Amino acid sequence: MTSRARGEVIAALLVVALFCAVVGPVWWRRWQDGTLGTAPVPAPVSPVVTPSVAGQRAATVVRVSDGDTVILRLSGRETTVRILNIDTPETQKAGTPVECLGPEASRALASLLPVGKAVEIAHDGPRKDRYGRTLAAVWADGRLVAEQMAKQGWSGAVVVSRADTWYAPVAAAQQEAIAARRGLYDPSIPCTLAGQTATRVTSLRVEAATTPAQLEARRRRLTTAIAQSEALRASLAPPDSQLSAIQRQRHPAAWRYARVRELDGALATARAALR
């Protein structure tokens, strides 16, 4: 036998030995329990239950403080929770007047979180803000409360203390509210920026005038309306770098510039009437 043939025989014997070492014990056990000639029965697999959010904690609503803050009973203690990823108009901030739609936002949150309601919370990043409030996302009936508030148009989408895990659905809900003109983006509500823009555009309309008295009255009215509209335009036009975080979050640049274009069209028409 040549050395090459001898090597091939040794290699084949090693493969057979390895096969027997791996498969042999299995066949032996199945021969002993009488299942050698049947297909193996797969072991039952336990279902894997994945919670929707890791680390959720149960709590109960004590009362709503304002549109983005709620008092919860958590582990037997009353805890002030600043809801993550929304910022609603102020109602109780020291040194700040009650803002447009602040009371309405508070009532909207109270309708989502009535007293005694069972909720779940989860943290994302720092547990406390600079005021000592607990920072947490809140779910009621399995729905993210911040997303519901943004969808109704009561808040901008914000990142509080670098907590951005649930920012995306809240931002999408805000865009839905903008498209549907709800809440802060409703032009029929006079105190909102949307409402102020609609009011100014209406004031810039050029009505027919033929007599000198009518022309003078129109001139005086349009002069005042132009000045007021220019002031509103100036508040809408600055780049984001010149606006506060709250202004940027509640009224994104694309939305503000759309209002600027509305004003510019009406202003051009009014100025032409004064020439």
C-alpha cells in the first residue's frame, strides 16, 4: 500500500470515528427508549413575552398640574412627573403669564389622565430635572400620553435632558396636528400665531374705494395694518438660532416660514394700494 493510500484510509477512519462519537450516543439512547425508527418529537418552546417598554413602573394619577406635568402615586408616594418629549403652554410658571391655550392643554391632559387612573411610566436618561421633578414617559391604556397631546395640537415635540427614546412618535404626531390645523396651529383661534397671522392677513385686504373720503379711510387702515403685520412677520422670520428652544419646538421653521409667505403676499397687495 502506498503512503498516499495509507493516508486516505487513516483520514476515512478518523471521519467514521468522529461520526460515531457524535451520533452514536444519540442512536443508543433512542434504541433504548424505542424511538430509533421514528421522527424525533421537538421539545415544546416557551413563548417569549417582550414588554412594550423595558422597565415600566405602575402608578396612579393623583391630579394634573398643567399640560405637561402630573402628580402620580408611585410606590406609595405622591411624585411630580414632568412628562417627557412635550412642552405645552404655561399656566403656573412663576414670572410667566398664562399662555395661549395653556388652560386648554391642562384640561386635555386631565381628560387623558383622570384622577385615579392607572398608568405606566418609564425613564430615559436623567431621573430628575432642575426643579426636582421626576422625568418620565407616561402611558395610559397602552398609549403614549405625549404622543396623544402632540396629536391634538397642544404641544411641541421636545427633547428634555437628552431623553429622546420616544421623541420620534411625538414629533410625527405634532406634524399631524400641524397638517390638520389643530390646537396651536388652528387659525380660527385668535391668540395662536396661526390665528394672529389669519387676523393680519384679513386686515390687509384692499376693499374698493372711490371717493376721497373712502380712499383716505382705506389709507389710514392699511397703514396701521401694514405696521402690525410687519411686526408679526419679524417675530416669525428670524432663523432658529435667534429663537428660544420653546419657540423652535412649538413652531418649527417650515411652519413659521409658511406663515411669513402668507403675510408677504397680503403685504404686497396692501402696499400696492397705497402707491
